[in-house]
Amino acid sequence: MTFKLNDEQLMIQSMVREFSRKVVAATAMERDRTKAFPVENLEQMGELGLLGMMVPLEYDGSAADTVSYVLALSEIAYSCASTAVVMSVHNSIVCESLLRIGSEEQKKKYLKPLARGDYIGAFALTEPHAGSDPVSQTTTAVRDGDHYILTGTKRFITSGKNAGLVIVTAKTDESQRHKGISAFLVEKGTPGFIVGHLEDKMGLCASDTTDLIFEECRIPVANILGSEGDGFKISMTALDGGRIGIAAQSLGVAQAAFDASVKYAKNREQFGQKISKFQGLRWILADMATEIEAARQLMLSAAAMKDRGEDYTLQASMAKLFASEMVNRVTAKALQIHGGYGFTKDYPVERYYRDARVFTIYEGTSEIQRVVISNHILRDKRRLRSGTAR
Ligand code: CAA
């Protein structure tokens, strides 16, 4: 059954589509080249309510549902995947975690300005030696009176350089496994919080990805998110939402690559006719459209489950896995359809191809999604670490 959008969802989709294709698209190619952070896009997105989409009105958000959010995110990704990933981490992970777990004081102090788009949020879980396995992280937070002293290095942090607030995880009890991990709200400019190496990436060039270094960085006790030991669950829950967001980004980029391919095929002539007349090419377009539609339905169904308050971990992983692999197939086909022109920077498909590559990697690799999915199917809840079946 095709997912039926309500009037509000359709209205948000159409408003963001217009904004994205007029404003965001205008500078996307140039930003990819110059690696300029999309400040102007984000300012306007804040004004449009796109930076606190699922945050209630009382915290200065837009009170939209998850379905509307993923539709909006797809529309932004259609024009600029770099802008979309900033929007995704900010909304799905940072705002959502604060809304779910934050104290009233933390919501007033941090969620409100985040939702207004006064500054951007980032999420620091990954470390140089702890990617797919975040439990093995080594950043520590040691209690010292009214503060925690944070020491360690985080890696591959989206918006690490440009964020005003970062949710940072650290071990508060090294003798515990995931239950020894806590989450902290760390403001930009806190002494001992240093932005390290800026990654030089293949795609998403206008979004910064950095190391964050904490050198005896003192965090007020009031800035712990939840309680000591809650950090891993906060991260996993946040990533469930984040993964629907990556499906949305994948969908947006895939749709852009598909639309560009249809346009090109209808105009390009070879052997005396438009290449869209060749059956070989028509079948490629048919496969692309079918895969995109399948990803859309998975994304929307995971988002709707979240909106209904159901357990959607499985559907989020399925949506993320399928959509992120789909966009890599679709962008590769789009580039092939464009032939030699697709390999040049005169056409946007080479950017789509590069941008899409990380979607099967961040917020949980395809392999991790398969672990989550198979654990749910088999229901034996087998832990990854040997000898720790539960
Ligand atoms: N929701 C709530 N709780 C969850 C959960 C979920 N989705 N998944 C696991 N948990 C809980 C479990 O119930 C368990 O709790 P109890 O002990 O109380 O029962 C606890 O967490 C530990 O679970 P596991 O034993 O299953 O954990 P694990 O160490 O074996 O690993 C994993 C599970 C799924 C592999 C997880 O480690 C994982 O998702 N890894 C990938 C990490 C990842 O996605 N990193 C991306 C970095 S962020 C990023 O990319 C953002 C960006 O900037 C773009």
C-alpha cells in the first residue's frame, strides 16, 4: 500500500522543496569545490523551522512529526547532501536526545537555541580506535567536585568545527562495559576543548568532519545528559532516529541522480535518436525508479512507527541499510548514463556519486545494520563480544 501523506506533511514537503531547489541548490556545486560550510543555508533553515523540526513549540521548535522531518531532509539532500548531513545530526541526534533525556534546565539553556538554529549541534561518540564498537571508547570523565574532567580524542565528528554544542560520550566507570559510558553537553569554547584535524574527504565536502580533543576539559555536573551510565543507551536510541535520517539523505541524493539521468537521456542523441529510446537504458531507469520507491516506503514506514511510539529499531536499520546501498547503485548508474560527461564536474552526478559513498558507512555501517537486523530476526539477542550471550 502506498504511504498516504496528510495535508501538513505535503505542505512541509512542498515548502522545503521550493526552498531547497531555489536557495540550497544555487550554491551546492560551488560549496563542494570550496568546502565552505553552508552558513547561509543553515541561517535560512533556522528561520524556516528546519533546525528544530520535531521539537515542541514550547522549546521553540516546529512540532512536526518524523514523517514530515524525513520528507524535509530528503528535499534538502536533493540539492546539497553536505547541508543535509548537518541538518540530520542536529535534528535527529542532538535535539532529539536533549528533548528525550535533558533536564528542564538543559532544555531551556540548550534545546531552545538549537531548535531556533542559533547554533548547530554535533554528536561525538566515535574515537580513533572505536568506530563500529563504541563500547571500546577510551575517553574518560572523572568526577571532581562540581565538575567532570573530560580527557580523550573523538574522531570523524560531523560539524565538529562549526558546532556550538556537542554531545560527548565518555567512560565514567572503566570497570563497566556499556553501563560505564555517560553523555555530556559540552559548549564550544570550554577550556580544554580543542578542534583537531579536519578531514579531507571524498564527498560531503561542505560539511566539516573533525577530531575533537579534550584535554582535562572541565564540564559542570549539571551538563551530564541523563545519569551516569546512560550514555550508551542514549547514543543507541539517538542512532535509531539518525538512521532514518541517513535513509532520507540517501533518498534525496538518489532522486536527484535519477531526475538528472531522465533529463539527460531525453536530450542526449546517439545513433540518430534520443538515448531514452534504447530499451537497455529504459530498463536501467525502471530499476532505478523501483529501488528509489522501495527505499521511500521503508523510510516512511520507519518514521511513521517512530511517530506512533512503536519500537522502530529494526525498521530504522532496514531503511538505512537498503536506502544507503540503493543510492550507491543509483548514483553509479546515473554516472554511467551520463557517459564521459558524468565523470566531469560540469554535471552534478559525479558529486552525487562521491557524496553517497559515506552513507553505507556513517551512523553504523551496512555490516552493523545487518547485525542489528539479524539480532532482531533471530531474537537470540546475541552480543557481539564472545562469551557474553544474554
Ligand atoms: N536502543 C536502545 N538500547 C539499545 C539499542 C537501541 N537501538 N541497541 C542496544 N541497546 C542496549 C541493549 O539493550 C543493551 O542494554 P542492556 O545491557 O541494558 O540490555 C546495551 O545497549 C548493549 O547492547 P549490545 O550488547 O547489543 O551492544 P554491542 O556492544 O554488542 O553493540 C551495536 C551493539 C548495534 C553493534 C552498536 O555498538 C552499534 O550500533 N555500533 C555502531 C555504532 C555507530 O553507529 N556509530 C556511528 C557513529 S555516529 C555518526 O556517524 C554520527 C555522525 O556524525 C554522522
